[in-house]
Amino acid sequence: MDVLSEDVELSHADLALLAELARGVTVDRVGRRLDCSGRTVRRRLRGICDRIGVATAIEAVAWAARRQLI
């Protein structure tokens, strides 16, 4: 795992997005809840993944869960 990922702090909105995914909510449904498109949610997820040094949204959810952030 990237050393950088240990020092990264995610916003409340980022963590809320990851928590929704952890509960099994689809990206498109998250988008509707946030009043944005699924494409926007995917873009936000890509940014989160890049900041914490993981490749997929599933890894991002696992990263947050291991740190008890969600």
C-alpha cells in the first residue's frame, strides 16, 4: 500500500459516498441522491482512489472500512 494513503484525510462528503457504496447502493442511485449524474459520482470516486492510492472503488471502501471511517 502506498505510504501516502496513510496520511490522507477524506471529506465528510467523500466518506458518505463510500459509505453508500459499502451499503450496496449503486453509483447511479448515489448520483440521484446527491442530485448529480452517475458519471460525476464515478469521477469523484476516481479522485478519492487517486488520493488514497488504490485502484478501484471497492478498494477505497475497504480502505475506509479498515480505518473505521465508514
